[in-house]
Amino acid sequence: VTNTREPRRPQEAPRRYVLTVTCPDTTGIVAAVTGFIASHGGWVLEAAQHGDLTTGRFFQRIVILAESMPFGPEEFKVRFTEVARKFELDWELHDTEVPRRVVVLVSREDHCLADLLHRWRSGDLQCDIPLVVSNHPQLRPLVEGYGIEFRHVPFVSGRKADAFPEVAALFDAARGDVMVLARFMQILPADICQRYAGRIINIHHSFLPSFAGARPYHQAFARGVKLIGATCHYVTADLDAGPIIEQDTLRIDHADSVEELLRLGRDIERSVLARGLRWHLEDRVLVNGNRTVVFG
Amino acid sequence: VTNTREPRRPQEAPRRYVLTVTCPDTTGIVAAVTGFIASHGGWVLEAAQHGDLTTGRFFQRIVILAESMPFGPEEFKVRFTEVARKFELDWELHDTEVPRRVVVLVSREDHCLADLLHRWRSGDLQCDIPLVVSNHPQLRPLVEGYGIEFRHVPFVSGRKADAFPEVAALFDAARGDVMVLARFMQILPADICQRYAGRIINIHHSFLPSFAGARPYHQAFARGVKLIGATCHYVTADLDAGPIIEQDTLRIDHADSVEELLRLGRDIERSVLARGLRWHLEDRVLVNGNRTVVFG
Amino acid sequence: VTNTREPRRPQEAPRRYVLTVTCPDTTGIVAAVTGFIASHGGWVLEAAQHGDLTTGRFFQRIVILAESMPFGPEEFKVRFTEVARKFELDWELHDTEVPRRVVVLVSREDHCLADLLHRWRSGDLQCDIPLVVSNHPQLRPLVEGYGIEFRHVPFVSGRKADAFPEVAALFDAARGDVMVLARFMQILPADICQRYAGRIINIHHSFLPSFAGARPYHQAFARGVKLIGATCHYVTADLDAGPIIEQDTLRIDHADSVEELLRLGRDIERSVLARGLRWHLEDRVLVNGNRTVVFG
Amino acid sequence: VTNTREPRRPQEAPRRYVLTVTCPDTTGIVAAVTGFIASHGGWVLEAAQHGDLTTGRFFQRIVILAESMPFGPEEFKVRFTEVARKFELDWELHDTEVPRRVVVLVSREDHCLADLLHRWRSGDLQCDIPLVVSNHPQLRPLVEGYGIEFRHVPFVSGRKADAFPEVAALFDAARGDVMVLARFMQILPADICQRYAGRIINIHHSFLPSFAGARPYHQAFARGVKLIGATCHYVTADLDAGPIIEQDTLRIDHADSVEELLRLGRDIERSVLARGLRWHLEDRVLVNGNRTVVFG
């Protein structure tokens, strides 16, 4: 089986530290944060910020060339804590040498999964994928063809509540950082949503808030909309109502049957999910209440 | 005042008959209709058709070069009645020499109105605009600057029910064919919706069915969507739920305030309304239950 | 190896005859063609037509439900010849039970190929893929994983002229109908372009006519364009100048390096190629000089 | 004449200083610039930056709330000079209380001009428009209807060289900051391009670099492209080859005649020009060789 070759690492990408910060907005934050970096000779590759007028929160993302700093990520964290305390910063430092671990949950539809796996192997998604979990056995060969572990957890009607803890345990055992619902088609219980808040990413096959819930393409067809869409969002206990990461739409017309919508929609689902996951992995997405800041 | 010059008539557009047909789908309809046209030597400039599998209805639009027919529109209608009877056709023949009469209803926002008037004068919209009605006086100069009659019908709080009959009477007196709600911001009563069914066109400033009703940009901001949209639809007694003619969306991001959404949305509202109205005037839009067939 | 399962056949698609017609435009063509079909009780599922004012040519595509006709495709052809002679029709009848045979030519980049193979297996592309040919050995496992024959034809520098006849012979031996250059990166000699005119489909990684030739993303970066694009076109002896089937563009910004353009471009290349090939397989694309008619 | 009412000033927009900076990239720039602002208690509303790897240049835009600073723009400039010297900054400080003065050059087509004037009066474009210059008299009423001076400068065939200095003199007399070619259709001589480098904005009616020069829609039709476009760029002595500010594309199909392309193109021309000009007026566009940085 030949898909097991290692994913490409893009040669142009040197090791970086990605610092993300949120705090109550005030003067001097950027000066303090960039002053800290500059005082150690750090080279800033990218920086973006946003002051949200409705919540009064400040958001920042800074990408630093690792080799420009005189110390490693652990000492960075220790030293930065002082700056952070002064401005009440919520912050995270992500070292690109430590790829996040993505666990994918799927059902029987393979278009999103196949797309993610291809991107992962092509080096477009900077992550490890240690595990794929499914409530059906069909996609095992696709997954194992990439050298990735596949676990089938049956969801027996009437006893689904038993299956979710098993999924969570597999996620924990795989030391998962991100859980991706790549057309998983099962509603996660509230306790799992809360335990992994901000770490579960779903693709919904409509332009939310339109057509939440089941069979969105059938709903879209019945309403006679002229565009269909897809939405990538963080999962919360509120069905299809979590913070939106990315959306897109696609023009259709009166001649498109529901089956055509299903087919056309697959393309937009996979690209919206891939962009949303990519941005999450690159620490571009910061949650702001039920909205997101996405640094381009 | 110099805007009163006549709207341009595009020189490339010769007189045409536009025949639109709907009926229960069966074999032989197209052969019969085109056979009728061909038997008189008629030259077909455009033709499009659609068989709807869910409703079993057939839809067709044929554009015929007027000068290729040996008789005028009245005789066309008489002779075509026989074909129509056989296939139970609902049909209409529109002579492009007889432009439709469009009455525009506005409130205080001028972006959609200004756009329609500019397109009309540029010859992009093949129609007459005999009248603009508003519940506010502010847009009178803009309208009269184009040599078009402006009527102010005050909508007094608590006595709005009195105003609607006056609007309808003005529409009738102006021999209106189409009523365009160009950000009119008042909910039409059910009896008016029914009396002019299929002839009232609204622009709603959201991607329906999301954010129906009031303040859709505020709703969109609060939900944190990544695209905003606009919807052009026929008005029915069901608020914002009539058959959709055209929609479009526009990318926004976290940095856009509600005010920015309002500003950006104006561009998409005016272009979606202009396309929807244009297609209606060109007989491209056929209603199919609560959906539309739009022949491109 | 489990990818070898048969491609899905969409259950909703019954056997159809797709009739495509081009001829000098005149009155009565549609009446004659649809009259022929109706006289045998044929059920028309889709029909579209176009009269081109610049070339005076008429184009038509009609999809007929096979089971509604009292005879098979061979007798259809015999009987239709009489109609065709009268109007000097160039015409083709394609039976959807006889899928076209697609031979894919690739180099080392796998994104277009992987996408086509996934769509083929999902039943989105109605064709057979008997063979993939490459000037490099790397993609053999991907291809063979789908149960498809892979042939490596080395293109030795200075002796490339020897390789092309071998590719053509493989195409002929596989009884290929369509040759798809899925990022093949080799310029076909004029004789091959002519021998398979209208049957070779290329994806070029720019919005043609901008950035024809080599390294289009580098050209786009240097010019500072704000959108990149991709173009699917029929191959002619004129490099990157054949009739365009489909194009699309994607927004980029100043922060995108050439490497980012390459990455982002892959998504648009694969979707533009897939649409173009799909439309070709569905007989939606008719060549009109150096332009195409594409029936939606 | 009622269009002469003052353009709206958006109530939500307080006075701001917009600081734009470019310099050779090095460590500590952002810390120094934001440190300067913070040391005076300045409140940063927006900030964006870009380090260009190909040119080694750094670009930054910072928007500061004016009332948060303890001194006015003049003292700001004096004090900032010291920071600027250390890092070899090219910089500008724009006070939003001092709107830029835009002079528009037009020919006979009014769609871009009418759009700019409507946006200006709606408060969407923060600028003054003291003057419109045209080589034809037709658009005088439209311009004067907005209370703006209109000057007709005839361009006599064979003696066009005489007209350009007159245009430049009018621009200077109007104390113009920006010259907008809103479908002016005349090629500016090199000396004017150089004198006002970075201050002349053109809208070209194609997706450059495709179809530079005359009659781009005719060129697009002949080539059979599936999308048309428009490009807003700074004018240089090289025809249609200056730094691109903004572009967009629009889907067309085989049924669209050249006249349809002209009509459809007008919408995209006016929106692309409006966006490009708006971004220029908001100091979002920084020139980087023959490319631009556009801060969103």
C-alpha cells in the first residue's frame, strides 16, 4: 500500500512560534507585546490584530521566526508571563514543530475525509492525523490506505449514548487536539461539546443559520434558493449554532434536482471544511463570544 | 433639469415577441409550439425550456423576431389559441414594443432607487417608470430630476391601513404592471399581495430564509456569519417567504461593524434587485409553486 | 486494495440519448428535430439551443429518455439521417449506456488526478478510465489503488519526439475517446493535436489569455494581480490558445507568496478541470470556431 | 436642484490619524512605532502590517483615535520624525478631518461617474470632489446637479498634446490630491503620469494583463473567455501596466453578445473603481514596486 508515504513538509516553512492573545482592549498592548519580542531580537513574520467594539475585547496573532529568538518555547512562556499578567492576557504559544493531532469522525460519506487526507499527505494541512473514527465500517480501506488507524464504533439505535464515551476515550487515547466532524451525522451530547469546547469542528451542509438540522439540501430545494452553501463552525451544545469559522455559497438554478444539489454541495463542503480546519491549525481563529475573529 | 432626456433604446434590439408557456409536461409540446412558429416562417432568437420533475410542470420561453412573422401580436394570439388548447397551455405573449410600466415604492434609502433610475435612463431596463411612491418626501428631487412623477403618501403610525389603498389606487391610475419595493420598509397587507400576485417584487437585505423580518444586518452581525446577502423575490402574504427570483452573497469579516455591513450590503441589494427586475421584464421568470424558473 | 470497487452509478439516472446538433441557422430546425422526436413519442428531458449571430451557426442539445423511444440508438441514427440531410446538420447521438473512455496524462503533481479518480469512483463522472499515462513513475500506486492501469512513458530530454507516438499508441490501444492532460506539463506536437481535435482537454493554471506558457503563478505574482485563475480548454496546435470550456478565479492578496498561489491554485485547477470534463462527457460543449457553446 | 445637499458624514466615524509606514524590514519597527503611540496614550483602532520577502520591505498602517493623543497632527509629525529617522521610515500621517480632493476625468460614459457621485453624496467616499473634467460636454448636467464644477476641455484630433497641460492646470488649480480616470478613454502622456505618480487611478475594463489597450470586451468576446473582469490600477507611463489596486471578474456565457458584455461590464467596472478609490482614500494601498499592498 503506497499512500503511507510521509506527508510532505513544505521546504519554505521554517520553525515558527505563533502567539495568540486576547484581553480587554486598552492602550499599549501591542507596544508591550512587540516590545517584549523586539527586546530579544525576535523577527516578526506576520502580525494581525482586532479591537472588537461590541465586546471591548482585543485580539492579536503574531508569528515569530523561532531561530531569531535566543531561547526556546518553554523559556518564552516563562518570560512572557510577566507581560501577560499586566494586561490580563489570555494567550497561547504554538510551536510549529509540534503539529496538532487531529482525530476525524466520519459516517459513510467520504468526500470530506478523502479531501482532508489528500491535503494532509500533500503537506497542505500542518497536523498529524493519528486516528479516524466512524460509526460505519465502509471507509476503513480509504483510511488505512494512508497508513492511519481506523476505529469502527457502532452506533446502535436506542443505545447511542453508550457510543459517545467510547469515541471520547479513543480521542483522549490518541492524544487528540482537534476533533473534526467530517460529515459525521450524529449529534454530540452536551457534555462532550463542553469538555472539548473550541476544539470540535463541524462542517454543516448549508449556509447557516438557514437550514439547520437534517436534510438541508432538501430544505434548500423546497425553499427555492438560488445559492447553496456550507458552514464550518465550532460545535457547541446548541445544534448548528456554534461560532462560525468559514462559509461559502455556490450558484444553482431551477434545473438542479436535489441530487444535483447533493453533488454540487460536496465540493463546497470539502473546501469550506479544509479552509476552516487549516485556519484553526494555523491559530488564525479566535473565539469572541459566539462569533470568531479569523486573521487572514 | 437635464436628467429628463429619454432613456436610450439599445439599437441592437429589434422588435420581438416573447412567448412564455407553462403546462403539464407531456410529449410533443415543443414540437407543437415550434411547429406553429415555423409554419409561419418565424425566426426564433432564443428558446429555453424546463420540465420540473417534482411538480410535473413544463415551462418554456421563446423569443421570436417580430418582423419574421407574417402577422402582428393580436393575430398571433388568436391563431396560437388552438395550439394552446390542445396542451392546456397557460401562456403569455409579450410584445417588446409595449414596455411594461413599473411603479417603484420607496422609503428614505435611495441606493436601490437611484440605481434603477440610472439603469432605466441608460436603456438597461426595458420599461417605463411612470411613478414613484414614497411614505417620505425626501426622494422627490431625485425622482423629479429624471422627469418622473413622485407621490408622497404619508404612513401615519396607527393609521397605516388607510395608506395602502391610496398606494394601490395610484398604482392602478398609473396603469402599473409591476410594483417594485425598492427598500420600502412597510409590510403590504394580504389583500394587496393577492390582488397583484406575481407582479410585486421586493428586495430583502438578507440571504433568505436567514434573517427574515427587521434589521437583518444586525441579525447577521450577531450571528457572526462570514457572508451577507440579498434576496429579490415576489411578494406574497407570507412575509419574506415568496418565490425567490435572485440572490447573491458577499464576503465580510470580523472587522466589519454593523455600519460596514449596511454599507457593503447596499451594493449587493441594488445589483440583486436590478437583475431580478430585469429578468422579470424580459419574461425570464416563471413561477412554479413557491419556486421560480429563471431562464438565463 | 479496496479502492477497486466499482464506481457508483447514480440510481436516479435512467438511460438517455443525447443528441447534439450544429448547422447554419435558419427557421424550422427546432420544429423539425423536435417534431421527429415527438412523432415517435420520445420524451424530452432537457433541451437547449443557441443561435450564434457572429458565425450564423445554430447549436442544439436534446436529452431524450431512451425508454420512451420505440427503437434503439442504431435505428434512431438511420431514421434521423433524413432530417439531418435537409438542414445540413452536423450531429451526434450519444447513448449514456456507452460511457466514454477517458485516458489521463499526468506528470508528478497529483491533485488533479486524485480529484478525477475520486469523482469517477463516486459516480460523479460518467465515464470509464481505462488508463493513466505518465512521464514519471511516482503516481503509479495512486492509480493502481483504483484498479486502473498505469503506464510510465519516460520523456528523455532531447528525445521527447519518440515518446509522443508511444502515448498516442497507448491511447488508441485503450480505445480512448477523451485525452485529459491533468497537469501533464509537456507540449503536445501539432500532429497529435490535430489527430484528436476536440478530444484533448487541458487544464492550464492561469486565467487565459493571461500568463500562457510556463510558470503562470510566478508570472501572476510578478504582475501583482489580485485574483488567480485556471482555464480548461481543448488543446490545439497553438499553445494554450484552444477553445475555452471553463474558467474560474480566486481572490488572493499581497501576503500570498508564490508558494501560496501554487497551493491555492490547486483547488481551482481541480474544480475547473472536473467541471470542464464533466460537461464534455455530458455533451454540453460544442465547439464554435475558437469559442465554445456550453449548455448549462 | 436638490442634489447639492452636503454629503453625509457617517456619525460613527470620529477623527482619526492614519499613519502609513514603509521601510527596509528589520526587528523592532512595530515595537518602536507602537511604543511611540502608547507612550502618549494613543488608542489604536486598527493596525496591519506586511513584510515582503521578495523586496525586503516592511509596510504598516495604523489608525489612531485623534482625541486619544495629547497633541495635534503637526506636533505628531515633529515628534515622530525621530522614530522615523532611526528606521529609515518613509511615512505619511493623514488626518481624516482633511479630506482628500478628488478630480474626476471622464469622457461620455457616465456609469462610473454617476456611481462615484452617488457614493460621495451618500458619505461612502470620504473625500471632496471639487471638479470633473471631460473631453466632451454631455455629462455637465449630471455633474452640476451635484453642485460640482464641470470643465469641458476639448481634445481635438491631432492637437491632443495641447489639451493635457490644460487638464493638469485645472487639477493643480483645484488643489487635487487624486486624479481618477473614470472611463476617460485618453492615454495620458508620460510626463503627467510621472508628475502625479501614485495619485492617478484608472479603471480598465478587463482583467489585466489580459486585453490591455482598446476595446477589451471585443477582445474578450473574440477569445471566448468565460469570465470578464475589470482592473483598478495606478497609472504609469506604461499603458495599462501600473500597480494593480483591485480586480474582479464576472461569469458570462456563450449567449452573451459583445453588447451584453459591455452592459454587464459596467457593473463590475463601477464597483471595482469604487473599491479601489475608497481604499486609496483610506490609505489602505501602499505601492511596492509594481505591486501593491492593500490592507483590508
